[in-house]
Amino acid sequence: MSRSQNEEFQQWWNKQRDRSNHHDVLYTGDDEAFLTVEIRTPSSAVDPDKDRIRTRSARQLSRLYLLKFKQLASSFVWIGNSFLYLLRTANRRIANDNPPSVSSSARLYRLIKGFLVLVVLLLCFELAAYFKGWHFTPPSVASAEVALEVVYAWWLEIRASYLAPPLQSLTNVCIVLFLIQSVDRLVLVLGCFWIKLRRIKPVASMEYPTKLVGDGVRLEDYPMVIVQIPMCNEKEVYQQSIGAVCMLDWPRERMLVQVLDDSSELDVQQLIKAEVQKWQQRGVRIVYRHRLIRTGYKAGNLKAAMNCEYVKDYEFVAIFDADFQPPADFLKKTVPHFKGNDELALVQTRWAFVNKDENLLTRLQNINLSFHFEVEQQVNGVFINFFGFNGTAGVWRIKALEDCGGWLERTTVEDMDIAVRAHLCGWKFIYLNDVKCLCELPESYEAYKKQQYRWHSGPMQLFRLCFFDILRSKVSAAKKANMIFLFFLLRKLILPFYSFTLFCVILPLTMFFPEANLPSWVVCYIPGIMSILNIIPAPRSFPFIVPYLLFENTMSVTKFGAMISGLFKFGSSYEWVVTKKLGRSSEADLVAYAESGSLVESTTLQRSSSDSGLTELSKLGAAKKAGKTKRNRLYRTEIALAFILLAASVRSLLSAQGIHFYFLLFQGITFVVVGLDLIGEQVS
């Protein structure tokens, strides 16, 4: 095409473009050889609805982002407020804290505090080495130039040659103990599954009818039973226990209730006396006993009651702690098992908890105790006819108590003591999993900690005292081995020892001594599997499996200290502290629970305090007000261990150890929560 023709075509094309703006393609350009092609969207194809939709979508998207930003900001505000609340709580509890007394707990705290200083120094040293780059190219003594580098090179050699090997040996020992205990736990669970599968349970040779007398049952067919309620300054729960026991479905002529009051507060004594007099006026055979010389704690109280002259007329004794409320048919379901079974000494029943959902602490306790009763007690009762007496909610044959020497005051676990001695004398035990007694769990960490301290120091006291008695007893070698190796050593000594040593001492140290290896399956997988096994009897608690695992490791400090205290006869191991209860089970609950069973008479369905009088109730209110002010505490040992674990988590982060880091981090946070007393009842 010639130049003139090209210009004519360009002019024509421009005219066409000016006439209409609906063209899709436009050729422009001054260059003779090339044309510029522009792709357009015709104006007629533009949809105004689409523009409005796009505008609306953009507006909605901006609102969505604004909402997300507000949620993020509120989350940061909540985290900040929670952190400030935690700081204020810690500051207040540190200011109100009293230092630990001179006891085994104070000794353990001093050791842990020294361990904390060592860990902090090691962490500072390792951080300096990390930022110098020595973690990536470890220096040798010969090539070191700076003084700090020389020290670090010497430290690496000493750590690898002299410190890591004994630590690895201790680690291996604890792993072996851990595996043995895990196998024992697995065997117990399999035994429980076998019992459920085969539907094995103790069967009584007779049953009592619903009516007390009739249907071929005479009054003489009901054996004489004493019901004992030992208590000490438990003004919150005495009415519930006395009322429940007095409503037991048993002939009044064949039952005597002993209220064994060791209270030191005069107001509480008067309240309990008034409650006893009220039930006496209703025709219940009930007596009130108060010791002037309160020696031997609960064992001394029970021993004094059994020395009464009239006890020789009775065949069985049922024992209930002050917060326990047996069902009305309790004696009708337990006493028949003694009929025709002259070797039977004890019938133990299960505990049921009225406040298991009160807070996180009670939920975690419920997991532990559900496993204890559903698995441990049931399996031991079915297969070997021996288990530790739980101290309450059980019926003893009085002849068996006298045969094994009666109640002794030598330990703080008098219930386990008398069970061991009865078993060594050849007596047998039965556990009834389907008979339940209502009771309370301690709701504050302070009360729970004291309870666990007594429960884990007492068995070690008893083991020292009865070890040679076990060896000299006439029971079979298998029963001796079961009692020494399983009942005492594995479940009472080894369990708290390896739990504390492995997860609170060895695990942090292996972060600073990487030559000693603690496998991930020991830290995470096996404990997780064991926690799942523990939680099977309480399936509703499955969402709390992680807090349960972390809390049990936290409690290993208390249990380890108690075990050492009882084993080496420290003074604090002989201290008895009554577990404080709050009386969560109301009178209405008690009446409703009694109505579910058969009662002695319909008149006993009245409320426990219906005629107690305003005077007694006002005294109770005055006694509550006169008590000591309650406050949450600070637990220094747990706080010190929290800093140790958190420091070790920082060190594991430098080595990129994933599972170890997360375990140490969350375990350290758990120790902080427990150390600040944030897990149980909170008191303003």
C-alpha cells in the first residue's frame, strides 16, 4: 500500500471511530509499518447492576475486615486484662504469703530453689553460646581464643564425659520403672474389662425384703450393727451425715448410731449435741461421744468407741466420715454378704461425689477416684480379695477387727493399716461397685494438697512398720509378693518417685545436657495412653484429658515430698489435718436421695433441720463468722518448678526440640496456675 493510500485509510478509520464508541478494536499509531491494537469493551455491554454488586461487595468486604479487626483488638484486650489480673493476683498472694515451716516441704523447697539457680545460670551460659554461634560450630579447647570460648569448650567436654552418662543411667532407670508401672496399669484395665465382659460381681447368699419384718424374715435375722460417724470441727456437714445414717432402713432395735465428736470448738460440739438429741426424740438409738483427751486422731477416736462395754453385743460396725451420706438400703445391700462367709472381714462400697462438676479441681479428682474405685478396688477385690480400706463407707466384722489388734495410732492411714493386718491374719475383703455413698470432694487446692500429703506419707510409714510382719506372716508367698512389690513399692513408692524425677528433674536437665536423651515417646505418647486408660471410667471427663495429664505431673511434687517424709520419718508425716468440706449437698438433696430408697418410716422424711431451732442455726452462723478468714495462697515450690520448666523450654527451643518444648512450656504454665492457687476455689 502506498503512502497516500495509507493516509486515506487512516482518515476513514478515524471518522468511523468518531461516529460510534462501540467498537471492540482500535488501530492507532503514526508508524507506517505497525499499527497499535487496543482492545475495548463496548459501552453498550457495560451492566450497571454489576457495578452496583461490585460496589456493594467491596463495602461488605471492608465491613468484614473491620469486624475481624475489632475481634482481634478485643482478643488482645482480653489477653492484656487477663495478664494484668494474673500479675495483680500474684502480687497480692506473694504479699500475703507465709514462708514454709521447717519441715520436709521446706527442705524440698530449698533443694528446688537451688536447682532453679543452677538452671538459670546454665540458660544464660547457653544463650551466650548460641548468639556467639558456638552451638553450630562447637569450639575445642585447642582452637578457642576468647576466655569465654575456652570455658564453653571445657564445659562441653565435662558435660559429655562426666555429667551426661550418670544422667542417662538415671533416665534409663526411671524409664524402666515407668514402663513397669504402665504395664501394671494396663493389666488392671484389662482385668476390669474382663469383669465387665463376664459380668462378675459378688453375690450375697440372701436378700432382705423391702419390709423390715415379714416375708419369712424375723427381727432376729437382722444382725446387730453399730454405725460410727467420726468427726472433728466439721460444722458444714454434720447434719447431712447424721440425718442420712438415722434414716437407714434397718430395725431400730438392731442398730446403734455412735456420733464420735473430736471437735475442739465448743459451738460445734453444742450444735452436734443438739442434732443428736433431735434424732433421739424421734426414737433413733443414737449416742454422742466426746473425748477429753484427743490422742491418735481418727484411729484414737475409733479405738475409744470400740472399747465401750456394749460393743460386745454387736456383730458388725459400719463407718462413715462426716461428709458421707449412705443410701437408705446401704445395710441391706452390704450385710447379707457376711451371711455364710465366715472368712469375710470387710465389705467396701464406692464413693459418689455431689460436687464433681464444681470446678476444674473437682473434675480432675473425679477422674482419679473413678479409676481407683472402678478399676483398682474392683479388680483387687475380685481376683485377690484384698485392697486398701478407704476409711469410710464400709462394714467391718467386729471379730475381724479384734483378731488383727483393733485400731492402732501409729500412722496417719489407720484404714490401710488395719486392712493390711487383717489380710495378714487371713481375712478376705469384698468390694461392691454398685453400692454408692454420696460424699464431697475438696474444692480448694490447699485442702486437696493436705489430703494428698497425708494419703502418700502414711503408706510409707506403714511400710516401714509392717515390712517384717509381712515376711513373718503365714499367708502365701504370692500374697506377700503382691503386698510388698505391687501394693506398697510399685503403687505407693515408685509411682511418685519416677513421676517427679522423670518429668520435673530429668526432663529439664536433658535440655541442658543434650548428650543424655529422653525419647519423645516417654514424654508424650506413653503418658497420653496412660491418661486415656485412667479416664475410661469417667468418659464424660474426656475433654479434660490434657489438663489431667499436666495436673498429675504437677501433683507429683507433693506426692514425692510426702513419700520421702513418710519413708524417712520426718515430723510433718505424722501431722493429721482434717480435709475441709463445704457441705455442698443440701438438705433437699438429702431428702430426695433418701426418697429414692426404702425408708424406715415415712415420718423420717422431714428435713434434717426442720426442728433444729433458730438458736442452733444462729450459733452455726456465728461459728462460721468467727472462723479464720479464708484466702488463696501462693505455693513457692510449684512456682520455682514453673520457672525451671519454662527455662528448660527456652533451652529446648534453641535445639529445635518440638515435643519437648511444647511439653515443658505447657507443664510450666500449669505449675504457674497451681502455684498461684488458680485451679480450685477462689476466695476474694
